[in-house]
Amino acid sequence: DGGITQSPKYLFRKEGQNVTLSCEQNLNHDAMYWYRQDPGQGLRLIYYSQIVNDFQKGDIAEGYSVSREKKESFPLTVTSAQKNPTAFYLCASSIGLRDGYTFGSGTRLTVV
Amino acid sequence: QKEVEQDPGPLSVPEGAIVSLNCTYSNSAFQYFMWYRQYSRKGPELLMYTYSSGNKEDGRFTAQVDKSSKYISLFIRDSQPSDSATYLCAMSHGSSNTGKLIFGQGTTLQVKP
């Protein structure tokens, strides 16, 4: 079955550490997105990519980095510069405007 | 002011009730309108999609778009406890080639047996 796989489901980070969240899709979608979800704030766009080797900052890109070396993969690194990284992170992909997004099941990151 | 406004609730209704969920928006360029359902600790899933103004029905769900009022609605008939979830509205500029969606905050719905 086609879909988006995010891993790990839960992740714990110590202060000052970088961590990388994985996102893989086998839907042959060109566009991929990373969102952060906090209680009461809805979904906020971190980064998005329309094509391999190209990506753009979203609304809250500071403290995050991404790469898009393969069509199927769009990993997100939460760097030590991100001051409040505890959140639920969602990866999504789309083929175009008409199809909406397909979301992964999310990664819950907690700073310990 | 946010581009998309959605009352976060929570909204609690008895089983069998008709539920009305709403969003308002400020940008008249939006043409694609969607509703996503998100269960606790899961990713959102696409529930309904409409283009421009009008109604769309799918089983117990009806999506309504009124572009003149910049207002969209999702109606759930004969609500069930399994409908308990957070419902997110989302919309996109028709002229954008990125497919970026702008999301509302989400409304938390609880349907009590």
C-alpha cells in the first residue's frame, strides 16, 4: 500500500542536541512538506519541497533544516538553535492542488 | 489577523446530533477548500474536498463553501462516537503552483454515546 512513513514515532532530545526526523513516501508525489503542531495553534509550515534538490522555508523555519536528495525522502533536522522543539511533527506529500495532502502518522519530539 | 479562522471548541454533542463546523477566511484568492479529520496522536486524513463555491455530499458529511461570505462549513449528520476527533479546515490559492495549504486551528469534537 502507498503511503507516508514517519519515524520514529516518539523521540527524546537532550538540550543542545541535533535530531533528525525521517519521512519517506512511496506515492510518487513531487511535493513534500513538514508541519509542526502545537496545542491550540493548528499546523504551522516549517519547510516544503516541490522537487528534488530544491526546498523553501515555511513560516517557522528558524532552527530547522531539511534536504531533498531523493524524491521519496524529506528528512527534517531539529537543531540546537530551535529553542522550543517539543511538539508533534507531521510530514505530508501532495501531487497537486486537486488531491490535497497525504499525511504521515507523526513524530512526537520531547526535550528532556 | 490569521488568514483562516476556526473556533477551536471543544464541541460536545450527543450521539445522533447534527454537527456544524465552520471556518472563515480573509483571502478571496482561495479556490480549493478541504476538511481533514485528525484522531488523537495520528496524522490528519482528507475528509472532503471542494473547488470554488457550492456543496458536496459524501455519506453523512456535507461540505459547503460560500465564497461571497468567505465562509466554509462541514455538516455531520447522525453523528457517531467514532466521529470524535479534531477537524481542520484547509484552503489553497488557485493560482499557486506550490499546492501550499493554509490550515485553520482545528475544532475538537466529542460525540457522547
